[in-house]
Amino acid sequence: MPVRIPLEFAKPTMALAGPIVDGEGRLLAGKGTKLSERVVGALRKLAMQTVLIDDTNDLQPWETVQSLDADLRALDTRFREGLDVSESPELTMLHQAIARYVERRWARLESGDAAAGGRS
């Protein structure tokens, strides 16, 4: 199963789970391309922040991009533990604002996937 990782955690042993194309549909890197220093450098020049790779066993949890549901659950947990958000309109507003930010970030990631074949 493919896993999304921030480009900063890319290792030369990792391979792309799918092709990366530019906005005009030109192939930038094919499926299975190893993330060598040269490839990672080229992707950074394109301002890519994350890539979809074939799942590997050597990833730590912090090296992957979690799902939208996981991000929102983690946010809810942080606000529930030690805080009574229901008693504070300010904390409720802050919680809602952060949740909207996370949702917009995921929408950008997903639209980047659709438009650029995995570019984000």
C-alpha cells in the first residue's frame, strides 16, 4: 500500500508508488523511480513537499503523512486532554480554526495529487 512521506524523509532505497507529471501532463518521474539525491533535488526544485512511495518497513510513524481523519482525531484528542473546550468559547473557536486549516491543507494535497499525478 502506498504511503505519503515528506520529501525530507526520502531515502535512496525508496521508490515512487506512481508517476509524477507536471501540470501539462509531462512525465517528471515514473512509477518505481528510486529517490536518489539527484531525484530528490529535482523534486525540491519543483517545490514538492511530499511524495507517494511504495510502503517500506523502515519508516517511523513521524516520517509519514497521516490521513485527514487521523489528523483530526489527533487534534480532538489534544483539545480533550486537560482542556474543557466546551467551557471556553475561545478554545472552541481555536479548535475549529485549526480543524479548518487541516481540512484545507488536505484539500490542497488531494487536488495536487489529481492535477499533478502525486505532486503536492
